[in-house]
Amino acid sequence: MRIILGIQYDGKNFCGWQIQPNERTVQQTVEEAIFKLTGKDLSLTGSGRTDSGVHALCQVAHFDIEKGLPPEKYAPALNGLLPGDVQILFSMLAPEGFHARFGAKKKTYRYTFYVSDVKLPLKEAYAQRILFADVKKMQEGAKYLVGEHDFKCFLASNSSVKDTVRTIYSCKVTARGNEIYLEVCGNGFLYNMVRTIAGTLLYVGEGKFKPEYVKEIIESENRLNAGKTMPAKGLMLKTVCYKGLKLPKIY
């Protein structure tokens, strides 16, 4: 049977999701807990990779096991074996044909800024400090990102991916108190894409770019025309959606 896990993690002490030699990763940490629980060396498949330092409100993953605990019991059992910076929100039986990676239809990422003249220790681990940003201009610039485009301009230079066309369903910028949130929902994302979108819209908010310049950046397909890639600490995988499957929302 195939078990779905909803996983939340604080990414600051992880070198990303995917297993890497001699590094602490989320995938390896959860797989080790599964081995302790079941005595079986099982592979965990996530909806996608998150980079070093990136957080997840609800990453979705699955593993296969012939028989064992009732599906809903894996979450509490694994949490007793996991460290505090990664926990299982829920576990459930997967419907026929489910695949955590290939079945994902939409993903939503959030990037968080906070506006302050000084570093605020309680925000620094999960948000990027800025001095000023015009939220209305950022909102105007964000509109040009919606739709199907070749997003090569937001691709990290060291990436070898060939297909750079993606669809952005929504791109929203909102403010609450001294925090500014960028939320991007799409069918998939390139390496560093959301962090570079965040840097580009920050330049718009700071007045370095005009909002309409975002359209020119996309059309140029040139990374050098976009803004800087923001630090990983402000980025969080928020949700993953699958057709015909409603996942528990307990976060």
C-alpha cells in the first residue's frame, strides 16, 4: 500500500529536501525514522525538492509498504522518532494511481519580507529584512507574471533544465503589519525561480524597476535583466494540490 505523508519542516538546519552525501536533509531524516519504525529500508518520494534553508508548511510525500500500521497511525508514530524541526502533519492511504511528484498539479510558495531599520531576532530566521517597499507597485509588477511564459529569466545560471516554460496561476503581494508576503501559485517552478521573482518585485517596490519592466524581463529570457536571488530563509513551500484529492489541512 502507498502512504501519503504531509510534512512540515524548519529548513534552516537542513541542506534541502533531497538526500546528499554527508549532509543533513529532510528526506534522509524522515526515511531514517521510517526505518526505525518499520525495520524496512523504504524510499520516500516528495512532491519536489526544496533547497537548503527553505521551509515547508506542508510538503507532500509518499512511501510504499506491503503491510504495517493503519495509514493514519504513521504520523504520530513517526513524530515520536523525528527531531523537532521536522514533523508529520498527517498520514493517509493514497488513492490508486497517486504519485506525490508526478501527480502534483499546483504548488504555492510564499516569500516573506519584513520592513525594519534594525534586525529583529524573532523574524530573522524566516523573513528577509528590507528598509522600504511600495506594495502597490509590487502588486502591479506581479500581474505580468501570471500566465504561461518562458521563465528562463528567473532560472539560476547553474541549472541544466531545458524546458523553462511554466504556468503561473496567481501571484499576489500583500502587507500585514511590517511584513510583506509574496505568494506564487503555479504548475511548477524552476531552480531559484521564486526567490528571483521575489528579488525582482523587491526592486519594483524599491523603485529600481518600473512595474511594467517585469514584462520586458520575461520577454528578454535573460537572467541578467532580472532582480537578485533572495536568501532561502524567507521562502516556504505552502501547499501542494492534487486533482480529485483533498488533503487534510491541520496547519
